[in-house]
Amino acid sequence: MGELANLANVSKRTIDYYTSLGLLQAKRSNSNYRIYPEEALNDLKLIEEYKKIHLPLHEIKRKLELNNHTELQDRDVEKQMETVTNQIKQLKHDLSVLLPIISKYKQDPMSKKLNEEGTALIESLMRITS
């Protein structure tokens, strides 16, 4: 808590007060010390900026909650984008494996293993992911 107070240029008592109001969140160590996440420094700076424009503490708390909620949503979106990107990479790989097989079946008029609809679908997917 002392280190955070020094970095934010506020007193330990101020941090204690903000924590009791729920403006800051801390976890407890095994030795019962409060451990603040890295975001606490940014939150403290925001609190001080909001105080300068005379926002009441309950409004500051609401703004901090909205800000933290937005950050969580951003992280969720980033995770989902990463998942979709990995799925696209896997599909590209799978399609690259299928293309030689499709070419082989296209050349064999007796083969009924791959119908025209399936071939068209795979070719359109290749165009989309290229």
C-alpha cells in the first residue's frame, strides 16, 4: 500500500478510505497485507482527476466500474477474435489438404464421393479465406 501511495502521490489513509468505499479493490496476502492490482494506480489517478472537477465519490465509483467493465469487455472481444483467427488458420490448413483430393476427384468422372455442391462450397471458402 505504501508503494502505491508513493506512486500515486496520495496518503496511505486516502488509499485505505477509497478501499473502504469500494473505489479500489485489494486482495489479502498470507500475511494479511493488502495487495493492489496494477490497475489500482490508474484508478487512483482517475479518482484524483474526477475529484478536481468536483465529482462526488459515488459518481466516481460508478465511472470506475463502467471503465473496468469496458476493459473486461475489450479483453473478451480480443479473446474471441484470437479464437476466430485460430479457427480460420486451421480451416485454411484443412482446405489446403483437401484441395489436392478435390482435384483428383474432379478428374475422375466415375467418382461420386464428392458432389458438386460440396466442391463449390470448398472452393468458395478458399476464395473467402485467401
